[in-house]
Amino acid sequence: MSISVFDMFKVGIGPSSSHTVGPMRAAHSFAYALEQEGLLAETSRVHVELFGSLGATGHGHGSVKAVVLGLEGEVPELVDPAVTAPTMDRVRATRNLRLLGKHPMAFHLDDDVILHRGKRLAFHSNAMTFEATAQDGRRLASRTYYSVGGGFVLDDSEAFSPRIVPDSTPVRHPFTTGAELLAHTRTTGLPISSIMMANELSWRSEEEVRAGLLHIWSVMQECVRRGCTRDGVLPGGLKVRRRRPRCTGNCWPRTRRPRRTPCTPWSGSPCTRWPSTRRTRPAAGW
């Protein structure tokens, strides 16, 4: 089995790939399918039901927000976290949603997103149903999706097929262990980075690989920056205060990257500040 670096590093809104990335992807997929089938303009209502774990923790884990953003056309890889609160405020205040960002329709959060806290579907606990209806009440489309982990989503047509299908794409330097990877470096004289780049070229061009990696890195940088500079309380009912700004003070504006100094055990050192920021940002919804 071959694994791309983009299978391991995925950009997505937090705090959970199963509870936010998956629902956003499912909602976007449903809205996009309506457009592809020529049903978008006829849709006057979309009704969503979340089951099992999604229903039990839908508000706390951001599943409801993810569904709304997905229906509005946002995707996990490109969504700007800054639009989350304004979008939710607009939808709640106007009781109106822009399907795929282009088709306005009535949408009442409390009535059109139902959380079933004690009910689950047979295939998987993280289940969602979407139903689109016309102005006269006709059902235009209905689909069930399952968020099976890691941001992967299956629809009802895929539910009983294998969840993870090994990638059989041949790569230039196949390996299954660290020892085999190091053996390739000795045989070819190439560093690990060049070995991995050669393998990535089995799926996409070098330009696409480099652009994708730079996008991931820029998101990581922004995640750390926001975590180091934003103060206040994390979303949710526990009222947990953000710690990093108080520990780091004003160091971020002066230093745009980690200091190249030995790590110290105090809480403001780069080695403790950055991982702590990365834990806080997903808890904050990214």
C-alpha cells in the first residue's frame, strides 16, 4: 500500500475531523449534487439530521457550524475560520442560507438541523441525513452520509463496501519500514526528502506537490500565529481561557518564526509554546 504525504497531513477546521471536517464535506457534497442534478434553483428547504456521536455533541464539537458552512459552499481545505462566526450569526439572524453561496433559501437552525442525542443508524454512529424539498413540499433529493474518521465520508451507496481501500499506485521507491526507507537512501545516494518527492510524483506533478506542501505549512503558521495572539475564552460551556497570549506576551510580532535557541523548561519556550498553541487552536474551531 502506498501513502501520500497529503493522506497524512490534511487541512480542516477543528476541533475534530470526524465531527467537523466530515460533516462539512458531507454538506458540501449534498449541495453540490443538487447543483449537478439541476435541482439547486428548485430547492426551497434543506433539512439535516445528525445521529449518534454527531447528535450528542453537535454543538460542542462544531458539527452544526460545519454543516451550515458546507451547505454554503465552504470546503475544509479552504475555509477561513474568520468567516465561521459571521456566517452563523447571519444565518441565525436572517433565517436564510445561501446554498453553495449562490441560492438563497429559508433555513432555521433549530428546525432544520436536528440533533438525535440517543439515536444512531445501523452502519456507523457518525451518521447524517440530508433532505431537499421544493416549495410545494416535494422531496427533491435525500442522502445519508457517514463520517468514518480522518475527515473521510461515505454515502449510503458506499456504506457496506470496504471503508479503506489500499492505494495500489506504484511508486519509485516502495517501502513499508524505516529500515527499507534508509536502504533506499544508501542505494540511491539520495536524502529522504528526495526519496519522498520521487514517490509523490506518482500521484501529482512536482509543482502541485510543492504548492500543496506550502499551503499546509502556511496554514500551520497561521494557526500558530492566531493561537499566540488571540486572547479570551475558548468556545463552549467550560469557559477555558486561552493561555498562550499570556505566556508569550508580545513576542510574536517581533519574531515570525521559532527562535533558534535551546529549549528551556518554562512555559514560554518555543518548544512548549507552539505545541500548546496547536492544541488550543483546534479546540477553538481551528
